[in-house]
Amino acid sequence: MRKIYASDISREVFMEIEPLLLSSRKRTRPRKTDVYEVFCALLYLLKSGCQWDMLPSDFPAKSTVYYYFKLWKEKPSDTEPSLLEQALKNVVGEARISHGRNVNTTFVIVDSQSVKNTDTAREKGYGAGKKVSGIKRHIAVDNQGLPHAMAVTTANVTDRTGALITFTRHRKSLSCVTNILADGGYTGTAFADDVHHILGATVEIAKRSELHTFKVIPKRWVVERSFAWLEKCRRLWKNCEGDLNTSLQLVNLAFLALLLRRKDTE
């Protein structure tokens, strides 16, 4: 019996996504590893920000935890989701249904977040706007702040280009979207035309009414709150991952853990 950590979720909630995660490989002999313990080890790593070698000894071996994480984070192709992404989409759909909404949203808010790299990160770019050398996270959320599309690029990729990459990769799950809300960084007829070509949706730009005056822009705070949820995970404070897909899958894992933990409290 191992120690209970604050990052854990209940086994009952984990059982809802367990069949999907176990579909990563064929079962040819009895499994000796408790996959629930593996998942909790990943949540500990994400929440505490520790290194792989510093996982507590009462979790499965580091090599075992990383083996399963590698299975769950791999994408068959650029447009096909990983198992973590599929699990997140399922949980997001269930959360929307529980609030009396359809599984697919018709409205999303798009934004990006620049994150500095550490010396262990291999892929990076320099974003002149925010003067950040690292990566950029692009997300599209509904009016509840639930993620429906995400992508991670180097920081030198503009917000508009990153948003188009995100929409292209998640065109299928965003097929019902008719309206997109963005800030002034997405202004331009070329961007609006590209979005209409990819999704058939219109773009609305939310602007401040007065310069040099702080005022919460209606609906824009929702996506900022989603980024704030990610800040609860120390592993995401800076990017220390070797490739962009790993960085993306840790963001998927963070949102997945958040929604599963909400189920624990219901």
C-alpha cells in the first residue's frame, strides 16, 4: 500500500478511461503492472514538476511509467489523436452533456501562451512579441473553458499561423464551429478567410474600448482562465521536454486530470 498523494485521482474515476488507455497494445499475457499506479505517477510528475529519476519509489519503476506514457502520447499521424487526446475528448464531451450541452461546440475562443524553454528542450524559437525563447501553446476552448483543440509550436510561429495549424489538425472535432472569438493578435482578412476555408466559421475580434485602461474583455477571460488551470502544474511552468509532441501531450494530460478530479468531487 503506497502513500496517497495530493495529485492522485480515485480508481473509480480512472476506470472510465482505463479501457481506452489499455487499447495501446495487445494483451498477450497477464499484466503485472497496475496501470492506475502508472497514471498516478504521471500526475505526480506533472503536478510536482520533478524529474523522471525523482519519482517516489512507491510508484512503479521509472522505465515502466515512461513506457506507458510513450504508448499513450504517440500520434498515428499529424491529424490523428493520441490516446491521451482521445481520452480528453471523451471526458470533455461527457462534461458538456452533464451541463445540458451538445458534445460538439459551435463557438470557441482561441488564444496562445508563450513558455520559456529550459536547457533540456531541443525545439525552440524566439517570439519577438513577448520576447520569449521557447514554445507557444495554442488552444481553442468553449464558453466553459473546456479545450476542443490544441497545438504546440515553437515561439517564433505567429498566433495566426498557430491557430490555423490547430484548426487544420482538429478540423473533424471542430466541424460544428460557426463562430470564433479572438483578440487583436488575430486581426486580418487573410486570417478570417483562411479560417472560413478550413472550418467554414466566422472570426470575431474582441478589442479594448480604451487604450492604457484595464478592463476585462467579455468572454476573453474564459480562455485566460484555462491557461491559469495549466499553471497549477509545475511541470508546465517551463518547457523542458525534448520534442513538441511531448509538450502537447502533457497539456492534454493536465486538462484530463483536471476534469477527472472534478468528477471525484461531484
